[in-house]
Amino acid sequence: MSNTPSGSEATSPRDASLDPVRVRRAVIAKWTLLANRVGYLFVALAMALFFMAFLFGFTAVMATMVIVTFVIGCVLLAPSIILGYGIKAADRDDRERGL
């Protein structure tokens, strides 16, 4: 008899800390949340800059700052929102399967 567990008993399906896919998913979820927060911060900054430029007068510098901050926000938000929904769907699928 061998003391080594068989393939189905090697890792408990409830133990998420040993599953490399779940560990990687958690890391991606952490970075996705950070990108989401920073992206929304840049969009809010772009809106604030736009209203400041609207009140005090549009200059080339203000217009450039509004555009740059808005583009940075969109570049961060687009993939982070998509990855966030994918991670939530994968977690929900794991729960439905009992993994």
C-alpha cells in the first residue's frame, strides 16, 4: 500500500489555497480591483478638469490634460471591468459545481 493519495484525493476540492488556478484568479482579482479604482479616479479627475476648464476658460494645456486623464482612465477601466466580470463568472461557476 502506498501512502500517497490518489489523484482525486490529492487536494480537497474545498481547499482554494492549494489550487493554482484559484490562487492566480485571486491575484488577478486584486490587480483588477486596483485598476478599477485608479481608472475611476482618472475619469473623475478628467471630469473635474473639464469643469474647471469650463469655468476658467479652455486653454490648450487644460484640454490636453482633460483628454490625457480621460484616456488613461478608459485604458485602465476597459480591461479591468471585463476581467472583473470574468472572475466573478468563474467563481460563480465554481460554486455551482461545488468546487
